[in-house]
Amino acid sequence: MHLEMSQMKKIRFAVPLSVALSLGVLVASCWSFSSGSSGGTGSGGSSGDNTGGTTDTGGSTGSGGTSDTGGSPGTGGLVGSGGSTPGTGGIVGSGGIVSTGGTPGTGGAAGKAGTGGTPGTGGTPGTGGAAGKPGTGGTPATGGTPGTGGTPGTGGTPVATGPCDILASAGNACAAAHSTVRPLYGSYTGNLYQVCKGSFTTGPNSCKGTTKDIGVVAGYADSASQDSFCSGGTCTISIIYDQSPNGNHLKPAPGGGAVGSPDNPANATDLKTTLNGHSVYGILIKPGMGYRAGCSACGVVTPKGTATGDAAETEYMVTSQNNLIDGCCFDYGNAETDSHDDGNGTMDAVYFGGGVVWGTGSPGGHNNGPWVMADSENGLYAGWDGDDQNIATNTPLKFNFVTAVVVGDVASQNSGKGRFALYGADATNGALTTEYDGIRPAKTGYVPMHKQGSIILGIGGDNSNSAGGEWFEGVMASGAASLSTLNAVQANIVATKYGK
């Protein structure tokens, strides 16, 4: 936007004397049972419906087990008729070494709940076999403690969830995802940004020194790697990588209609902070600095996946009330592909600040913000209520870490008057507040919108670069995300523990 107008329990079984009379036969049967055969269906306990057998016969067919009939499969031994004492099921659990039906816990694939070893082998009874089946010839499940075959989930680390995972699950896939502090997908293991040590110049090919890509360690940016590389010198940020599959990598912006000269890269060490005790670096934008992707003179010429025309989109950034400079324009989001002011509706970016010379939130006055607004080109809009000033619902967000969100919906909303919504919150606590949700500005060009899909950071669509502010992460996603989805994203941001 142009400055002028652009923008077996251990189960103790009493072994009766009658059992001892059959012990020799039973032991022989046990050796057969523990050989790893599947085990018969336990006919030795014909009356052992979970009572251990009330028949005194020592088991007409299970008195010593003539063919592995001394126990139900995996139930912990010669089940059922091995003795007159109800529930003893013979020498219960002697079908093998109890609970050694498999190496407990190794039967489950890594990350799965332990399945009890090699299940159902019918060999050594217990937890590795069908440990959870009630013993039919004795006390149920005396073959071992059910479910002790492994520690659930210990074979793998659960994958964390990022904002882009949340959005994708709601049908709002990320078209671009940028951050210098953390991955925005739970599975992302690539590089977050590139630093340049030594000399640099303006524009997309800014680095004239040596470069190093900064990746992810334990879920956070590898700032230690940056510190080591940059030690004894000065580093700038030459690339902010797009974590989405689209490759919309941000590089220092080329010149544009408002400022013809290319922009400077940000100093890599100007904005150090912490995330859950981990040191990381954000980006401190100062006047003359800015980044862009998907424009005719950009390092990435053609944007991929971002909204064009009147297509709906959702954008957010994590920023701050600190170090704001109320020039045009501290934006992140959708802008023109030719780096010029192409008229109303050719931008749809999230802005944070005092509104420069355009709109204001409550209580009005450009010094009373900062507010989250939409930069729709030739206007910064805190909402619309017949005009763009003093939008009552849009209150200042005076936090050290701020979540700022714009949802740009389609022209058919609100009876053909279009829709955009603004949300904001403390990025360290609480849910989003609806700052505005209503019609587009009632001016020519905004209904329908004419988005072009270039991606900007810290500047206006025509390379107006007199603004400043702090920036940590940002996303452009497809479609108009619901407030419930966005609050799930906000919860994820809060859980990141900015500044803690």
C-alpha cells in the first residue's frame, strides 16, 4: 500500500491333595502345553465356567491332560478340572512360566500400545497369549495380568501438532507457513530460515558472505547453531523458508511502486526471545526492511497455493506491541504480484499497528492502538461501520506477544456485501476475541476482491517500507476458517509458551 493512499495377581491357588495324586501326569501335560502349541479348548474344566470347576473328578478329560487339554488357550495353565477346590483349575498357571507368553511389550510395534508380546501363541500362557480372556477352568485370566504385554506407546514418540495440522484437519490447508522460531507442522523437520554472515546487499539475492540454514532441534529453532555460526561476525536473515509444500520462500523484497529500491534483510540477532525455555530469534523489522515471495522480481517469482481473485483465505501472525513504527505498513499476507498498487481489493493482508493515516479501532486516534486490521489496499480496516474510523468492537491489543488474524471471505456473504473478520488475543493466554466480523468496506473494488497471491512481510503491497515491528510466525491458509478452528490454533500458540 502506498503511503499516500496505497496499503496371577499373584493368584495363590491352594493345591489340594487330590491334585498331587495326578501331579506326574499333569507335569507331563504341562511340558506338552508349554511347547508353544495352541492349546486345546480346555476340556479338562467342563464345569469351569469361571468358577474353577466344581467337579471333583480331577477332570474326566483333563485329569492330567492327555493332549494339551489341561488349559484353555493362554489362560495360565491346566484349566478347570485339575482339582476339587473351586477355582483352582488344577495347578493353575503351571502351563508355563506365567506371563512369559512373549517378551512383554515387544510384541507391539513401536508406538503402538503393547500387545502383550507375540499374542496368542498358546505356548507359555500369560500376558503374551490371550491374556485378557477369562480363564474358563479357573479364576478368569489367571494366566497373567491382562494387558501387561507392553507399555502402551513406548515404542515411538507421538507426533506433535502444529497450527497447519489443525487448519488442514478443518479443511483449511496452509498455502504458506513461515517462522524463525518453530515448526508449524508437527512433522516438519526441514530448515526454518537461512542466515548470512558477512557482507550483504539489498533485494532477493542479499547475501554476499557465507550462509547457513537453521533447522529444528527438539521442536524449536536451532538457535545454538546460529550463535555458533555467527560468532565473531554479523548475520542477517537472507531466507525465511516456507514450511508448506508450496515453496513460497521469503527473501528481501525487490523494489516496487512506492519505493523503487530493494529492501534490506533483517539483522539475525536483533530479536532474541524464549519459547518454553528455549532461546530463539524472531525478526525485528525496521524501516527499509521487508520480505516478499511470488512477485515478478522476487526470488520466488510465482506464488503457489495462495488465494487469488475473490477466493477465501485465512491469515495469522504472531507479533507484539513492542517496537512498532506506525508507517506503512507492518503487514503479513496477500499482496500484488507486480509490487505496485493495483487498486482497491488487490491486497488482503493482516496488519498490526495504529492504522497510519487510515482506519482506527476503539477509541479512535492513531496513537491509541495497536489494533489488528486488514490491509485491503488503499486502506487499513479495523472494520466497517459506515466508515473506517473508531470501530467500537475493535479494541487495542497491548500484549508483548499478540496473535493477529484476518479471515477474508467471499463476496456472496452478508447478502452480497462480502465479509471479513478480525480476531486477536494475547499469544500467551486465553482465547481469541472477535474484533470485527461483518461486511467489506462499502467502496468500489472490495466486493468482490481482486487478490493476486504474492506474500509480503513487513511492507505494503507496493513496497512501502516505512513501518517496523516484531514478527515470529505467520500462516496463509485456504478458505475462511471457523472461529472454533482458529481458537484451536490459538491454544496451540499459547502452549508454545512465548516469552517463557
